Amino acid sequence: MKRYASRSDEYLPSAYYNLKADLPDQPPPPLHPGTREPLGPQDLLPLFPEGFIRQEASLERFIPIPDKFMDAYAAYRPTPAPSSEWTSRSSWSASAIGRSRDAVS
């Protein structure tokens, strides 16, 4: 498979970072819109895949990225954004670019 990224695989992340693991207080569970009661995993199954529900309910700090997603991520990962040095060396600033885009739209 052709790779479009300019960096090697060592730069690809191997796990998702779960912010909930580091929060002092956990966010409240999602509520059912009709009953206003907390939703359980069985309530979410018609809407989301089981793996997604497990990931959202997990309190692990790092959740491994499945292999099939790693393959797709490696193949279609965009190249890194240009560094901010480019904007500091050029006569255009981020605000000037923003203003020019506002004028067009």
C-alpha cells in the first residue's frame, strides 16, 4: 500500500490517550433524552459499535489503537503542519491570513 505521510511509522501513535483517566472528578454519564436517567452500555448499542462504547467507558490512560485502524492511519495520515517559523519569517501573520479569508467569503 502506498504511504502518503512524509514521516516513518515510528511517529505514528500506538494508543489513544484517555483524558478521563486523569480527571479529578468523572463527568456525569449521558442521560436518556426521554427519561433523563443515566444511559447504560446496552442503551448505546443501537447507536454505537461495542468497541466505541468500551473505549468511552474505560478509565485506562492509554487505549491501544486496533491494527486495522493503524494500517489505515499509516496509509492516509496527512503530512505534519508547517512549523510556526514559516509565519514568523514571512510578512504574513496568522491574523492577516484570517483577515484575507474573511474578505473572500
